[in-house]
Amino acid sequence: MKSNNDLSKYKIQELQADVASLKKDVREILENDLPHIQEQIIGISTLVKVLGGINILGILAVIAITQALK
């Protein structure tokens, strides 16, 4: 049976291996996925702004038409 000291060393080594794996995964996400996500967010933001502008122009057009018909 392993002593407590050996067991503690084993647990620490396992934890270090898990942290190293986690660091690698986070680095890959930051380097590979994050730029693509940022590009998609910018595209969606631009689309929302354009559609919002179109809606505002539509509302203004309806107001102008109703005022002209009075």
C-alpha cells in the first residue's frame, strides 16, 4: 500500500497533468476559435444596425405618409 506521501505526490502529478491539458485547450480556443467568433459577432452587429436603420426609415416613411394624407 502506498504511503500518504506517495499518494499526495501522485495526486499532485495528476493535477499538474490536468492543468497542463486545460492550458493547452484554452490556448487552442483563444488562438483558433476566438477570432472566428469575433468576426461573426461583428457581422451580426452590422446586420442588426442595418436592419434597425431600415426599420427607423420605414417608421419615418409611415409617419410622413400619414401626415401628408391629413
